[in-house]
Amino acid sequence: MKKILFFAFITITIIGKSQNAAKTSTVSCNLTYERTLSGFDVYIHNSSGATMYRAKMYIDADGSPRAYGPNNSGLDWTANAGYPGNWWALVTDGSGNPILQNASDPYPGMYVCATSLVNSQYGINNPLRYVNSETIPYIAMPTNVLASGNIIRGDVAYVHNTVTGQSCFAIYADAGGTSSIGEASMKTATLVGVNPNPKTGGTSQGIIDYVVFPGSGFGQGYIPTIAQIDSMGNAQLAAVGGTLITSCLNGPNDVTSPTASISTPNLWDTTTFVASFTDIDNSGGSGVEKSFYQVSDFNGTEWRANAGRGFFNDDFNGPAIHPDWTSKTGTWSAATGSLVAQSDESNSNTNLYAALTQTTVSNRFLYNWTGTMSGTGTNRRAGFHFFCDAPDSTERGNSYFVFFRLDNSRIQIYKVVNNSWGSGPVENVTYSFTPNQAYDYKVSYDRTTGVIKVYVNNVLSAEWTDTSPINTGTHVSFRSGNCIYKVDNFKVYRSRNTTASIFTGSVSTNYIRFQNQNPASPAAKIRTIVTDGSGNLSTVVTKTVNVDWTNPSMVSNLNDGSATDIDTTNIGTQLKANWSAATDVNSNIKNYYYAVGTTAGASNVVGWTSLAAPAPSVTITGLSLVQSQKYYVSVRSENFATLKSPVLTSDGQVYYNLATSANELEQGNFNLYPNPTNGEFEIVFSNGSNEMTEIVVTDMYGKLILKEESLNNNLKINMDAEADGVYFVTVKRNDKVQTRKIVLSR
């Protein structure tokens, strides 16, 4: 019992392939399930009677005069043609032996290989009687499917590769078994981007759409040319609503857009990094078909992108059109509301162009902008050229051109060759536009498959495949004719994989060429958008990127001690240091690092230790300082991008142990007098001959006031220049050290 699947009607206007006549259709997805073969469902399209299925593609070499030969000498294995007593693909004689081609045939010594469809003008043993797999696009179908779909020899089919987007028209020319489906000629495989080798090619994945139209061909006895096949196919496809008929095979519920997300490895980036993307289609959907991304950077004034790497970004926020653009014809100017406008309604071919590399950087590009048409004329139109190689020319040299006609209600696709678009558009779709209404336009182009898709307000509205695609382009161009045309938010995306290297640095060829202007203003944005097999578009996802590749400044005014610089300290368990804060305009200062050593810059006492900013000083505790040893504190800064400044080292401080008990003072062999003093005092040794003596005078904060050496037993010290207060006099003689207090009081 057949089951009826009443799918939704997809109300999208589609135009047939004819260059001269436009037809408006609505795609109806009212299908009847027919059967399942080798895991693939077959349907009948109720309104047209077409047989439809999405299946694999095995390569059928039948009909080629060199398909099979003795000892597997043909394009395909001889076993695929049968075996002695049962040669189903070969022409045999009365004894059942395969007929060999003679000297006048295309490949003497090879077998004559048959197809179901024949050219009745030639005899049975003539290879020209049969449909050549190498030159004619055809499909093979199981006999049970033929019967249920009323398909006869020579009927026309539309074949579409859901992965590459390539498609072609073919004819039913050969019969297959009753248990498997999905077989086509070598020529068909080539046209839809599948490996055409009969021995190693084809695909076992269910990615090929087949739509076969009953009663659409010339019937048995005649083999049409490719031009005739295309002509018949165009008419049949237009009658069922155009290329979107294959979306009926996506299932009844695939109206859900896919999603995408972006992740980067660091909060701050200093150089090239890898961005990761996660693309997800809904369960039971048609699957993610293509993914795009764009990288833009902020130059301190506006967001741009590197056109030399295939990206473009212009929000038209400036007071004038950016120098990237050249206004060739028309009156193009920056307008209020962050856009650019062309205001000359008398001009039938205005031109605003910019350089954009569209070569080997990617296979597919997505061009996105907002456009508004207005004015008072009756033939208002505007559009966009891409893959241009001569932007100054009237038709931009060689290029593709998408035209939106306000008054004639059309979306048109043109191919421009040698500055001429020939007799007219290659695609001509009815679409009703409203004056002064802003539309979101997206155009994707694959330079390897030739597939062009046009989206209006995120709905796939026109599609065309160029079998001889233009694969290099240097410019893009906006164009208008006899209308006011406003353009805003122009962006160009490139196709991507699940990861992409984001080239970062000051070199002009990088994707991100600038750093953050300040810690709160990102340097770059990565955007992504994806499509599924049903033409649904995801929303644009944006991730901001912080960039800083410049080291922070070095700290300055590094002092030993807690205030002004000191040269000695009398605390044996700690050291202090202070400094003027470092700066980093891009990412700010995150940490300071300090170290202590017994030589300048060394870290043999305290290893490098972090200290969170903004602290401008440090007290280092838990030390065991050595008498008379000089200690150096080193400091460096670190920004949020983890880059560190050069090291600055203090001039050092000496530790002197202060004798503080009464006994220690009494046991000394020198005296200070007068004490208190009003400015001058003497150091008098009570015993011993003249010996080298080191005298150090410091204030209460460890600041060095005086340091000298002498052989005299009696020394006079003048402190008239110092302020009143308590001072410490440290005397070192014969490796013995004692410290006494002296009070200066006037």
C-alpha cells in the first residue's frame, strides 16, 4: 500500500533556465512514497508525475566503445558486463559470444557495448547505435522504478550534487537491476563533480538528487545532443518550480536554520592563532552544506578587512567614502545614516568598485550587503559585480553580475565575457521589490563548481550553475541604473573548514593587522555564517578578539626601601622596594615580577615571583640576610597578553646588623662624643694601633648619609648638613662590626 506524504508548499518564486522567458512557479512538495531500494527512498511528485530520489552514484560505462574488452582491457571490469552465457551489457552473436569491433569501428578489438536507448539509424553491431557514456549525460534506472513512474527510454532527468552544488540534465538511457538505485554515465558524473572512473569513481553516499520527468524525451530510436537534453530539461524543470524542487527530498521538517559557534584559544592574542568553529544542523535536517567566515580589524578609526586576503568589511561610517573604493561613474557619496548612496538617476550604468582578491584564498565566497532602491523612474535597477578582472570597463571585463530590478520585478544573473553579457541573463527570476525598502542581499559563488546562489532577506531566491566557471577575480563593483541606490554594511566572507589560522601581526598581509586601541576595545572580529542543504542560512555569529603584541613598558624609579632610595638596611629578615608603575596602552598591566640577588639582575636569593598590579611596592619577608652583603631587587612588568617588559634592577642596599642591647654598646672599643651633638662629633678608639676602619652613617630609614674608610684612631664626622634626629654609626674593623646611635640636636 502506498503512503502519501503531504509536504509543505514552498512559496518561493523560481525561474526556468531559459535566457529569454521568465516563468513564476511555486515549489510543491506533495510526494507519494513509492519504494526503498538499497536504503534510498523513491517518491512520485504528485503534481508533475516526476520520479524523485536521493541516492548514490555508481558509474555506468555502458555505451562507450571502449567500455569493455578482453582481459579487462576496457574502462570497466569485464565482469560488470556479464559472463559467458549471460552477457547482459554486450552485443553477442548467435552463439552467445561477444562481438568485437572491426577495423572501421572506433576501438578495434574491443567489445561492442549496448545501452537500452539506441539510435535506430545504425545496425546492432555498430558501436554508434548506443549512448556513449563518455560523451552523453545519462542515468540508469531499475525496471521496477521505471514502471511505477511511467518512465520510458529517452526521458529527461535533472541530476544535482547536494555537496558540490553542481547539476546537469541527463536522459534515461540504460536499465539497472531491481534492488539498487543510483547509477549514471561517466559524462553525468563529470558534470556534477563526481569521479567518473568506472573502476574507482562514483560515490556510495546518498548525496545525489535525481528528478526524472515522464514523457519528456524523444523516445526510443533517437539519441539527443546535449543541447537538446538541456533544452528539454530546462522546460521540465521550470514547470515544477525550478531547481528548488530538490529541496522536497530534504524531508518535511527541514525549515530550521543551522547554527555555528566560534572559539579561540586565548583571552589575548599576540601572534597567529587557530580559531575553531562548530557547525550544527538540526536533527533530521539536510546537513551543513557550506561554512563561511570573515575577519575584520579596527584601525583606530573604523572596522576594515584585508581585501588582499579575500575579506572585505565596510560599514560606511566615515564622513567620506573610503579610499579603497573608486567612483568610476555616477554620483557616489557618503550619506547620513552610515551608508553610501548613488544619486544620479539619469545614469544607466554607475560604477563604484574596489580591489578584492578572489583567487586561491578560497573556493567559495559570500558577498553580503544591504541595498535600497528608489527614485522616480520606471526602469530602476541595481546590483553587484563579482570576480571582475577589469573594473574600469563598462561591463567590468570578465565577471558575474546579479541585477535586482525594482520596476520589472526581477532577479537576474548575468555572465560577462570579454566585457559583454551576450544576449541576456543566464537566470531570470520573478521577485517583487518595494521602493525605499532595505533588503539584505547575500550572493555566494563557488569558483570551482560555478554555483551561484542569491539570497534576499536570507531566503534562497535564485540559483545558477556555470559549467565553465570564472575562477579568478581581482575586484568587486556596485552598479545602479536610473535609480537612487543606497548601500550599507558590505562584507565578504570566505569558505572555511572547522578550523582556520588567523594570521596576526603588523605585517600588511595578515588578517589582523592592528592591536587593541585600549584594553576595552577589541582589535578584531571573527564572523561566521553557514548554510544547510535546504538553503537555510544560520544567523551571523561574531566573536571579538583582543590583540596585543607589544611588550609593556619597563618600570621606572626603582628604589630600595619603602620611600626614597636607601643604601643600607638594618632589618635582617626583609627587604623593601618601590617603583613607578609601568604602562601598557593595549591590554594594561596585569602583574609585576620581582627577584632578589647578590649581584645586579640576579635571582639567587629570591626567584622571580609575581605580584598582582597595581601594587607599586613590595615587602619581601622571611629572609636571612648576611652582614655587610649588598642585595639587589629586580622588577619587570607583565601585560594581560602575558608579554613581559625588560628588567630594571635597583642600585642595591647593604645589610648592617645593629647592636641594640646595653652590653653590646659597652663592650665596644670606640666612643662617640659629644652625643647628642649639634653637628660634629668624634669617633675615638680606646685601644689598638691605626687600622683600616670602615665608617657608615645612616638615618633611621636606612638611607646612607656617609661612608668612608680611614687609618686614624680618632675621626671627626661633620653632620651640619643633616636634619636633627637619630642616626646610626656602624664601624667595621678587623671584620668586627658594631653600631651605635647618635642624636643630632641643635
